Amino acid sequence: MMKKTSKFAALFLLLALMLMPGIVKAQDPMTAPLPTDPAVRIGKLPNGLTYYIRHNEYPKGQADFYIAQKVGSALEEDHQRGLAHFLEHMCFNGTTHFPGNQLREWLETVGVKFGANLNAYTSIDETVYNISNVPIARTSVQDSCLLILHDWANDLTLDPAEIDKERGVIHEEWRQSNVGRQRIMERILPDIYPGSKYGYRLPIGTMEVVDNFPAQALRDYYETWYRPDQQGIIVVGDIDVDRIENKIKEIFSDIEMPANAPERKYDPVPDHKGTLYGLGSDPEQQHLIGQLMFLSDVLPAEYRNTMAYFIQDYLQEMISSMINNRLSDLAKTPDAPFAQAFVYFGEYIVAKTKDAFTVAAVANGHEIEPALAAAYREVLRAQRGGFTASEYERAKSELLSRVENIYNNRESRQTDSYVKEYVRSFIDGDPIPGIETEYLITQQLASMIPLEAINETMKEVITPDNRVVVAMGPEKEGYAALSKDAIAAAISAVEAEKIVAYVDEVKSEPLIPSLPAKGSIVSTNELKQFGATEWILSNGARVIVKPTKFKEDEILFNAYAPGGYSVLPSSYDSSILFMDAIANENGLGTYTHSDLTKYLAGKQCSVTAQFGNYSRDFEGISTPKDLPTFMELLYMSFIDFNYDATEFAAAQQKYATLLKNQASNPQFQFSKALYSALFKSPRKRQLTPEDIVAASRDQINEIAKKMTANAADYTFVFVGNVDLKKLKPLVEQYIASLPGDTKTAAKPVTDFNPALYVTPGTETTTVTTPMATPQSFVCIMETADMPFSMKDRQLSQVAAHILTKRLINTVREDMGAVYSINASGDMSRLGPANAMLQSAFPMKPEMKKEVLDFIANEIKNMETDVKAEELAPVKEYMVKNYTEGRELNGSWLSAIGGYLMNGVNTMDGNIEMMNSLTIDDVMNYMKKLNAAGNYRVVVLDPAPAAE
């Protein structure tokens, strides 16, 4: 029996015997169950329904309500293809207790927004529904959410008229998703799942079924498979666990198991000799991608809640981490055959009944064989020569650091992370011992599993049989046709090579060659509106610190200065565009990006540059423990931010590869049309392969030096678990010591180039491009110049929410012209055209005029017709978000950063302001917006079919 549990079974047993003391007590350490986190209550009703309940106060006053179903498109028969997904849609179109649209309407009144907080997904073997971030101060709200889950489980209306309306929505979802990769997958899945339903069960189904199935067919599927033995209720949040458990028993016990219910079976994926191939191309496929997979049995169910699960996970994490680091380094070398390559362990594409170790590569050239062979060579190098001790230490440090960070933040862990764990526990049987136990297990594994065990495990991964090759590429001139024989020959040739063992090269010199002389803090002020402390430094820089306890192990950072790319001439345009693409791939001093990756192993900190036309920003994150390292990174980001010549050339090759076929992608053509129609500056455009070739490393390094030359330009903001006494000497050493001169410091920007902003006026621009699946891409953009205020910024967002609701109700639900549609609104703190209302969406081409006319009319109507019942739910939703934001470091960092730009504090009083808004306020705002007369429409239509 031991051989059949797993290819690593003997190793699991040995390691489990070593590690079990202190975690479980049982005779057989391979099958001894791990303890379940005592903070989660798990139960099962007599009818078979399972529930998970946990109290959690982050965010405070809210809860998430989920129903997970072990039901998906794999259970469909051929004449039902698409019904599992269709049924998911119908859960939002009428239930016994919430007929019609009442479910959505009622949830919106308590601050739950459709799409953001109310949603669902259907996959091959599961369907999951969520009502998230529900304000639950009233117990009646809790009960109603449970009643909604009950209705989804057993009491859908499935009104034939609503079903017919939803056919159009599903059609538009199919239209939106039917891109090149999707079409290839549909063609090749039967080849790599021979004789299995998995080859023919993508959830979207077939439009022939979607258009023609009788309503009774959907009800039959619902009553067959939506049943309590396949359903799990998950409730996590600021709730009374006892009360929720009693309500679940009260509400859900009336659901009966259907008589003679068919057994829920998961299709097995049989073993096979040799290699299966799934090869396909498409005119709209942008990248040439290859995958080599080695299939293996899944860990048996009886071992999932044991040490075997964590041992397997640890071994696989170490292997994939170390190989991926090697592949990443290789991708940064000149003439690398792949733009990207990586490995991972996981499910075999769509099947839960088979696992796979996957080697994936995106080719730099026009043939897949060199790229896939190069990635596979590194895997064989690891298999034959093993990993080095220094690699293993870095991989362990990375894992331990991540788990430690989660452990340290356990008291403020967000509700949604618990929900995701419990969904996986219910559907897949994943263990949930709790972070305290997981942290202990991880520490024991890292300390007791030797490198030899990792290397022995790696030898087992590559097998001669049960292999699968998937390749997909562009169908265009210059690309060789994908060939089984050519790929097989390339793989065989690599296997025949004599591959030398890997040599790990690690930089040993310090990141900072010599510490600078310390600066000093010359004055201290209190920013009471933010509960923050301000330090003015001897070099003119400014530091703002807001200590919080929202997360024990988090410090967020931002450095802001006015000025930016706008001062550079047009000869820098290509370099600017490419610099944005590679912003987080820089080196520091003598350290290349690869060197930095190794240097930072096991440390939870980073600094990233974000330069714009009129602003210069550095963003960062750290833990209290890693703050000294973070400050080193920050100091060197100002002293010697640069791009290594070799890595820069490799980045040019990589991005040129990723972008070279984008012209065949309709979405790229749409973005190109937007930039061309809306902006007059040539700097406002999509990055192109031509830009990448023209980009200059010397120019980019020069830009970095100009942006960081004077620390007196910047304000450095820290928000999080910061100890001022410990931060002070670090600020003096690493920030106050930077070159800075207040006499030449940048002034706030007051002169803006209008060409960098949306061009005013009223104009519709229509362009066309060939499409395999015809659809129209639409963007409506309305702008106005308005003085910035917190009230008008809130109104810009409120107006967009109200418009979104109208668009969903009419354009999606009544017309069936789109799958997804919304509007967004905002008000920028600086620059012209700062007030904005926009909506962008793909749609059914035949209904374009009707939809555009409707939207234009609705935007005009909002000047005089906004109802109280439309405004009230938006205010509930916004107040909920503001309340939650008060306990998030990111919200405070953003508010302080905004205040630095224009002196307006949008945190203080935002809840009171939102609550005070009236329908007259919204209508008056829309009058001001519309009066500007800036209403731009850009449309990309399918080109007429060739004769």
C-alpha cells in the first residue's frame, strides 16, 4: 500500500517520524490527523450540509457569507454543456424569498455592491457564491444573508422569462472570453484528456446549448446536483458563532436530500505511456508558449490532513523556488531563448484527479523548441546535479519569512483570507490547523529536512511516461508550424546532453560600500489631523511618521516629490515608456537585479520607483525586523539607482518578445485608438517594440539620477508598526545623509501641458480591426476642469456608482448587449481635466447605437433625475469602505500622500461628508460636469469580413 500513496511515500514516513513529536499523537504518523484550528467551528447537518463558522473582527462590524458547491461543468452531459455556469447566473435573477432583482436590490441597501461584494464563479469541479463585506450590526441582516444562501442552495425561481433574458448576457460573456488562447484550449483539451469529459467541459459551454436548452433542463440539473451533501456554508466575520450556528441549523435543516441522488464522481485521468501532445495556433494568440508536464497521482484523501500534506508541500515549494530562481537569472542573460520560464507543482490543468509538475516557457524567437529545451535543461541540471547548500538556505529563508509574516499579523488577519482557506478545506480537503500550527510545522520542516532529501525528491519528479506537452502560438507568417516530432526531438536532445552542475554565485560585498556621515533632525512637529509626527531633516528632506497597530508586521512607505518626466524633451519618450515597464527590475550600486534578489532572500522589504509626468514617487513595504535593510535599499535608490547593461539588454529582448504580436490583439488596437483619439502628446501611447529598441540605458540611468538628485524635493512617509525611537537613528543615517539643498528644491507644479491630458471637446472616433470573434470595444470619457474638493471628489464617485447601476439594469439585464459594464468617476488633485466620468466595455456590435444613445441620455438625465433610493445604497457602500479604511495602513498612507500634493485632507470628516450628500448635490455636480461640454467616445469595431 505504501507505494501507492505517493511517489515520495517512503520519504514522507521517514520525515513524519522525525517531525511528529509536539504536533500529533498517533501510532501511524502518515495517517495521524492534524488538529483543526479550534477557532473555526465545523459541523454537518443531518441532511449532509457542512458549515464553517469563525469570529473575526478584521474588518470590524462586517462578515462574509459563502456557499461552496462541489459542483461544476464536469457534471454536465453533452446536451447540458454550459448549464452549470448558466445556473450560477440565475442565482442572481430570482429566488423564493427574493423574487426578480430583489436579492441585489436589498443587499445594496445595506452596503453590498453587485460585482465587488456580491459575486460567484463556476469552474470544472466547483461553484462558489459570495456575499462579502456585509455590515452586520443588525442581526436581521445576518439572517437575511443566510436566507439568501439557503435560496441559492434549494429555492431558485428559474423563471423561463428570466432564463431567456440571461441567454444574451451569457452570449456576451462568451464573446468577451473567446480570445485566441481560449479557442486553442478548446481545440487541444480533447488531445490531452483522451476519452475524458475534461476535454469537453470548459464552463462557458457551447452557444448552441445556451441558446436552445429548455428551461426544464436547467431545473433538472439544479435539482440533481445542488443538494446538501455537496454544499458547504462558510460564515466568517464579526459575528456570534453560537448564534450563527443555531440559525444555520434552523434555516438549512428543511433542505432534503433528493431520493436516489446520483453519486458525485470525479473523472479519473488514467496513466499513459510516453507523451501526449496538445498543439494549437490562432491569429490572435500573442505569445509562443510551451509547457512540458510530468503527471503524478494526487495525494490520497486520507493523507491530506496529515503531516504528509505539509511535507509534500514543503518539498515542492523548495524545488520550484530554487529552479525558478535559476530560470529567472538565465532570463536576464543576453540571447536567452525564452522571455520567461518557470516551473510549478499543481493540478493537471483542469483536473483535480491528477497532479503535474509543469515546466513552462515563453519563446523569444519564432520556434518553441529552443525555449522549452532551455527551460527543461535547467530542470535536468537540478535533477542530476542537485541544488546547492546556499540555494537551499535562501529558499528556506524566503518561506520562513513569509510564514512568519502571516504569523505575526495573525491578530489582524482579514476575513477573506480565512474564507479562502475554508473553501479549499471543504472542496479539496485541505488541512486547516491554524497559522500557529503551520508556523511550527514550517519551522520544524526547515530545520530537519536536509538538502539531500530535496535532491532525492527532485530525482523522482522527471518520469519517462505520463508526460504531456502543450504548445500554443501565433498563426502568422514567420512562425514555424508547431510539430510533435520537432518538440520530441528537442526534448530527447536535451536529455542526451551531459549537463554540468549548477554553480551558485553570490555577491559578498556590502550593498552600501561605506556608510555616509549621519545627518540630523532639525525640527519636530505634530500633524494632529493624521496622528503623525513630522521631522525636518538637515538636508531639507521631510519625514512624516504615523505609528499604528493595525498590523503587527507591516510598515508601508511612500516618498513623494513634485516634478517628473514633463521636464524631459521628446527625445526621451521611448526611454520613458520603457522605464515604466521595467520600474522594478533595476539594480542598486554594484548589485544587479539578480544580485538583489539573492541579497533580499528571507527579508520582507522592497522599494520601487514610480515616476510620472508631474510627480516622483517611491513606494515600499517592510516589517519592523527588516526596516534596517529597507533603509539600505532606500538610500541606494537615491545614490545609485541603475540598470545593469546585461540585464537591460535581456529586458529589451524579453519585452520585445512579449509585445511583438500585440497588433493582432483587438484589445491592443483599442488601447492604441484611445491614446490616439484622447491625447495630443506623442508621449501618451502604448509601449511598442520600436520604443523598446529605441530606449537607451544611458538615458534611463540619467533620468533616475535627475529624479533623485535632491532629497530636499521629497517627503518620506512611513505608516505602520513603527517605533519612533528605533526609526530616528535610521532616518538620520540613511535619509538625512542624502544629498539635499533646500535652495534648489522643486516647487509645486502649477504649469501643466494640456497635451498630456484628455483633449477637450465632443467627438466620436471609430476605428476597425480584424477580429475572429466580432465585438465592439467602447470607451466614453467625460471630463471637466473643477477646483478640487473632498465633496466634489465624493460626488464624482457617487455619480459613477449610480450610473453603473442603471447600466447594469438596462444595458446588461434588459438589452443583453454586454456581459460586464460599469462606470468610474474620480477627481484628480492636480492638472486640467481633473473631474472625470468614464465607462469602457466590450459589447455586441449590432446594438452599439442603441447602447451609446441610452448612456448619453442617462448621463444627461442625471442632471435632473436622481432618486433618493438610488443615492442611499451608494452612501451605505461608501461609508462602509471609509470605515474599514480607517483601520488600514494603506488608506492613511494614501490620505497623507494626497495631502502633500494639494493640502486637502480627504480622510478627516469623509464619513460625515458622505452622509450629508443629497440628490441635489449629485444633480448639481452632473450639471457642472456636463456643462464643460467634454464628451469623448472611442469605438473599435470589427473590420468587415474579407470578400
